[in-house]
Amino acid sequence: MLNRMHERLPRMLADLEDLIRCESPSGDPAAVAHSADLLAALGSRVLGVAPERLPHGALRWRFGDGPARVLILGHHDTVWPIGSLETHPFRHEGGVLRGPGCFDMKAGLVQALHAVAELPDRSGVTILVTGDEELGSPGSRGLIEAEAAGCAAALVLEASADGGALKTERKGVSLYRVRAEGRAAHAGLEPEKGINASVELAHQILAVRALADDQAGTTVVPTRMISGTTTNTVPAAGDFAVDVRIRTLDEQQRVDAAMHRLEPALPGARLIIEGGPNRPPLEKHEALYEQAVAAARRLGLPPPGQAAVGGASDGNFTAGVGTPTLDGLGAVGGGAHADDEHVIVAELPGRTALLATLTADLLTPLPRPARAAYPGW
């Protein structure tokens, strides 16, 4: 398998260059549609079959007539605006490939297509590529969850962690808006007749911050705040946003319950709490990670490391429906969303071979254990 991927490398690099040169910022529907067209044509050539075209720039390849066992998941949208190729041109020099979206995650898409192309039997594999991940997957979340439900595993082609480590854990995300309503009054003449929304928000910011738990890895961070109208008026209303990152579903539920139990500190003030869990946590599935390690060893590759990361991906959604999920199977490199975004070319054959081997292993049902001797059997 590894030798075949080395043979495929020139074609993979050409495919990757085509994808990178097709700019696909999430917020530009025309650009995402054009990228989907290109990816559909590229995938049709590599896999020998055209994908289904779905809303929000999504593409789906399903193989076999039976139930899906392995979901291979990626996205073709990027954070880079149209025109980024002028300032961050495609380059392949010294074994390093650069260009907007190369690491996050167009290289992963090329890996997915070429890995599945090498499978002797693709029955039970679904490749799903979405077009709105960088926006939080507002249009494709339901599709992702439906495709993942019941699968033996979801393999996410997001870029690797440092050094090629697989992402075995991702924090879940909850988002809130805390709004305080008070009463306006002249700040100089009769401030006592007002109910100061800014002061109320100050109390609530401290209460919210206290919900964090460093030991559990739970962060609860008040972020953007707006309050008041003029400098000489007691603020009648204001609000602040809250970003929550958690490792376990229990912690997500604890913080959510506490947020919705917040009470006003000032007499006469009113609180409105909006929001809640946005993405569930991706909790580690030890057996799936060990299966990837075993596959790497059989290929003669160094066993991949593992990492817990704070950022979210569509893997949070697949894990949230109970599907064992392994993330970060994509390219080795760095600089996601940054000026130094890059891919290490020499790592592409091994990563693609690992994906193909792991997928084939997951398609093979585990043998039933032999029954132990027991009187009456």
C-alpha cells in the first residue's frame, strides 16, 4: 500500500494544486459552488464515479448497497478570501507545499480520494465533503450527524496536530449571550434613579468566569461586551458574549445549567440568557486510536502520536451522535489559517496509506471470540 501511494504522489500533488488554485472562502457561495464543481470532477476521475450534489456545497460518495460502516469526512471551504493567491501563491519548493487552504484542509481531501481509490472493496464507505465547515457547519450539521449515525467509525481528514499527531480529543463548544436590562437615568443629576446595566454586567462577568474549572480543562471566557448609549447616561441595557470550551459532555451540561440559573445582582435588573451548546466534545476512543497505531506499524511507519486540542471540527458532531471518531488524519505541516500555512510533501504517501489501511481494517468485522468451555454449552 505504501509503495502504491508513493507511485500516486505526482498525481496527488497535481490534484492538490488544482484545488488550492480554486479559491473557496466559506462566505462566498459562488466560490464554494465553483470549488464543488472542481472537486466533483476531480473525485469522479480518481474514484471512477460521480458524487451526489447536496446543499451548501456538499458532495457525497456512497459505495455499496449495504449500510455505511466508515464515514470519511472533510470540507473544501477555507477561511481565505478571494484574491489570497496573489499574496499567498501556490508554491512547491524544497519538499514544502504552500498556498491558501493547503493544510486546512485541501491536502486531506486529496488523501481521502486517493486512499479510497486503492481499496479493493469500497462497500460500506461514505466520503462526505462539506462546504461550510469554517462557518461552523450551519447548513451541513444535520447531514453530518445523519451520515455518521450507526457507522463503526468516522475518520476526519482535518490537518494533523504538531508532528503528525492524530487528534483524539477536541473540546466541545458552547456559546452564550448574557443581556442585562436596567433603567436609564441622567448620570450627573440623578444616577440613583437608574438601574445600571454595566454594573449588572460586571457582576455577571465575575459569576460566569467562576464557572471555569482548570482541573477539568473547562474554560468559560466572557468576550465581546456592549453597554450603554452616551457617556452621561446610566446604561439601560447591555450584553456580553461567552465562549465555553469543555472536554466532557457532563461538563458541558453543568456549565449550561449554571448559565441558565444566573440571577440579577441589582434590585430591579433583568437578565436574559441566550444560547447553549454549539458542538459536543469529541472524547477519546482508545480502541480506534490503537487500531490506527497498529495499521501504521504494519505499514512500517512510525506510530502516530495523539493530541487533545481546543479547536472544534465536524468530528465533534460525529462523536456527538455516538460514533467513534478519529480526527487529524490529514496532512502533516502547519500554519492553519495563518501566513505560513504549509504541507510537508514527503508525509503525504504515508498518511494516505495509513488512511486506506485503517479504512480497510474497519470494513472487516472483528471475528467473534471463541466461546469458553462451560458446562451446558
